[in-house]
Amino acid sequence: MNQQLEIRNIPNVHFMDSLQMSAFAFQYELTPEKVEKWMTLLDSNQMWGAYVDDTLAAKMTIFDFQTWIQGKAFDMGGIAGVVTWPEYRRGGLVAKLLSHGLRVMREKGQTVSFLHPFQFSFYRKYGWETYAEYKSYEISVQQLPKLGPQPGRIVRTGHDIKLLNGIYEAYASRYNGTLIRNESWWQHRIFGNTQGTVAVYYDAENQPAGYVYYQVKDNILKVHELVYLHHGACLALWRFLADHDSMLEKLVMKAPADDRLPFLLGNPRIKQEIVPYFMARIVDVAGFLTKYPFASGAEWSLQLEVKDEQAEWNNGWFLLQVDESGTARVTPVADASPELPSASCTIQTLAAMLTGYQRPSFLMDIGRLTGTTEVCESLERLIPSRQTYLPDFF
């Protein structure tokens, strides 16, 4: 018997069905408090369901976010809550939801998408690629940094979102792939999901230059977030954390993958791990490249072939013309001209390269990017080097 499939927004009357599906798949208890919280936060316009014979069989959420890339704000679709009931699995429902989601995000002008994968290889099939990792630290109390008094002052604050977000935004814009947070995100996702203390560092000029959000429980200091705008703020905040030594056995935290804390320690042999974290996908190649801030300096043209099996509007050749200011003009073309330099890659490779997660020279060395040495050198010059990082989760 043929089953009827329809992809549509999940209406309010089906929110409870969606919550029960997530609780089952992710194995958590759906308490009355969680139900009340999520029923308030859920937005039907962001929730998509695959209905089989009018029954909700699979679903996903597309959050409307903005992210920093090369110091510029990009509209981003955050994929989350991708779930299928077991009796409907392996029927291609997730593939249809993702395909539909790509069109929805493109229509909204979300030229890039992020997600947290349950399995990296699964989402690579649909065009996403690893873009962010973090460094996980576990530091015994004996290994905490031994620092003298630092200029400035530490002030314990409440949840002063305006103050904290000002510091966070200056910090986050230095990375590729961080979220631009609004007040609701701070309230519900930062402070709503964790407990602890906030301490703000004011430097010698009495300017807020960093903060730490942390919790001490069971002799463990867990740093939820450590943000600083210069090295002096870093030292002052670490001095503050180390002064909790009489209460602790160890400190645990996450940091950007390029964090250099171990070099500052008397004994750098702390427990640390690099953890692959989130994946990125370019939703609209032409739209993304047009907005992308390439390095300024000289005019340059490239014919770029992108291979994208899931989004036909990305699959093919593009003429990329970058002017002296680093602004690109992008034109889809039918075929490559032998008179201009050319390069070719998959949509996954393009995301890894333009988010800054991998450099063009490495991608060419491993065969993920093809082109001449001159093309590779030009891409190395044009794509600014900037660390990727995502301190949030969705």
C-alpha cells in the first residue's frame, strides 16, 4: 500500500508529539517543567515534520541564527532536533527533511547552516562538513597557574546580559562560526541551562575586558565560559580562578582549539583533548561568496566548480571575481574557460575552506581541492586565516 508523505510545519497542537519524540530519541525524562519551558520557546515556523499518512513520523528544527565569519555577520540556519520514530527509520525521511530545509534556508537568505551531528559521516552525505572543534581541559588543583597580583579588579555580578554580551560580542567576532547572541539566548540557553557565578574583570583603565561564568560543586570547578579581550584579562581571570584552590580537587573547562594555556603553566602536562564538535554547510554558494570578505590587495578572478548532489543551485561552475577591496562578484557559468584559472571541490570542502577550518594548501595536498599551484597560492592569500570556535550548543 502506498503511503502519503508530506513535509510541513509542525502546528502547535502537535508540539507535545514533537517533544515526546525528542525525549524518546535522546533518552531524557520529559518533566512537567521541561514541557512548560519548551512549549513556550517552540516556534511552529522553525519546526518541520515529515508526516506519513498524516502521522508525525520524523522532524527537525531550523533555528534562525546569525554567526560571525571573518568579522562579518552571516544569517545562519541552525539544524537541531532531527529525529525519526524507529518504525519509520531507513525510509529516507531525514533526507527529505534536509532537502526541504536547504530550500527553506535559501529562501530566508541563510547562506550557511550549522548542526551538531550524531554521526559525522551521516551528515557528510548531505553536504555538511566538520568546521569546529574545541579543546577540553582537566587541571588538578596543583597544576593551576601560579600568578601574582594583576592590575584591575574582579567584580561578581548577576546576570547583567547587556554588560556580558558587550564583552562576548567583541570576543566572538574574532572567531569564525561563533553565534551572535540575543537576550533570549542568554536567558534560556546560557543561564537557563546552567547554574553558577559570574565574575567580570575590569582592567587598569576600568574597562570591562573579560568575564568568567563558573560553578563549584563536589570539589570541582566547572568553567561554563571564560571570555577575555586581551592577555592581561586572561591572566587576571586565571589568577581569580586559581584563588579557589582551597575548595577544589580539579578544574574542568572547554576552550578554543588554538588556546595556549598549557604553555603558561609550570607543569603543562595537564589532561587535554581535541574534540570535533559542529559541522557547517554552505546553503547558497553564490550568496555566500558574494558576502564573504576576502583579503584586500589585488584584483583576481577564478572559475570555481562546486559539486553538490543535494542542492542543484550550487552544482556547477561559478566565475568568482574579487576586487581590490576584497569584495566578490559571483556569476554562474555553463562551462569553464581555458583562459582563466580554475579550481574544483565539493560543497563540503568549500565549507571547510571558507570557514577557515582547513587551509587551501592542505585541502589540495589531500586531493579535496584541485587546481594549479598558482590557484592554491592565490586562495591562501585571499582567504584570511582565522580560528573557528563555537562555545554554544543547539
